[in-house]
Amino acid sequence: MYDPSDSRWIKNCIQIMPVSKHVLLTFDDGPSRQLIPILNILKEKRVRAMFFWNTKLLYKERPWQRVIREGHIIATHCHSHKKLDNLTKEQQYKQIKTSITILEDITRIKVKYFRPPYGRFNEDTMVILRDLNVLPVMWDISSCDWINKEAPENIICNVISHISDGSIILLHELKQTVTILPRLIDEIRKQGFHFTLL
Ligand SMILES: [Zn+2]
């Protein structure tokens, strides 16, 4: 399980670059049907973000070309959304390697970043990530968007009340997240923060 004090994981941009008053938006569990509305909002607001995808969901109609063209980063969240710490090392390797191969085959861009489903991993995961040369990325602010379907306003509050220099913000490709995304971006800017990428 993820221990926030485990420094092997990037959970704030400051760990790898000197940034002040910048934060990073990350969207997990796509590519989903919400991807297009998310891209539309990010484009309108001139924000670039990171997407952690399950390559099992990478259907033909998902606009991965647009994601890249508009300056976002596509990273891996495994092939399917399994708890890695329940899998053997070989099964874990297959999950991660397959997703990297699929992404690199279609985009022709090296996959540099990885986030495990449910934030769950074990020491086998760390060895595999080192072997495959991908950097482990977690977050330091969870928006808890997945449990706020009925009260999307809480998503904004969860982020704004914890925001700090270099924060990596965990969001998902969900309908309630789309609903509040324009306001979330505005509120982050109102706090004096800009958006960055790794
Ligand atoms: Zn996930």
C-alpha cells in the first residue's frame, strides 16, 4: 500500500524540479467517454495535464492524437485496473509492459510515467518499474472525485483546502469531475497557482 513518506514515489513536482506556485492536474482511469469534454475544457482554459490510462480502454474512437497534439502527457495506469499487490511478479510485469507497448506503438512517444491502480503496489512493482525505466508517480492531493458524484462541489473544496507549491492533484475521467473542472481551474488560479507538467 502507498505510504506518503515513501520517497521513491513522485507525489509533488518539487521532488523533480524547482517550482513555486505551480500544480499538476492528473486524470486517471481513462480513456473514457468523458475525455472529449475534459479536453474541451482544458483547451478553453489553456491548461495542460497528465492522463494515466488503462490501455484496455483505448478504443479506436478515443482521441489520443488530440491529447498529444494539445500538449498533454499520456502515462500508464496498467493495461487493466487490477490491484497489483494481488498479482505475481510476472502478472504485474505483463500488466505494466503491455500497457507501455500499446501506448508506445500507437503514439510513437516514450512512456515515462506510471501510476498503479488504487495506489497499490509491492516491492515487485518497484523492481519492474526500474527495469522498464518508468517513473512512479502518485499524488499529494486526492480530490476524492469518485466519492462525490452527488456533491461535486466537495471536489473543489478537497483540492483548494490542500493546495501547495508543486501539488500533484488526483482526478478521474468522471462526469462529476467534468462538471466542476472549469470552476476548479478558476479557483486554483484565484489562489495564485499556475499549471505545469512533469
Ligand atoms: Zn485508477
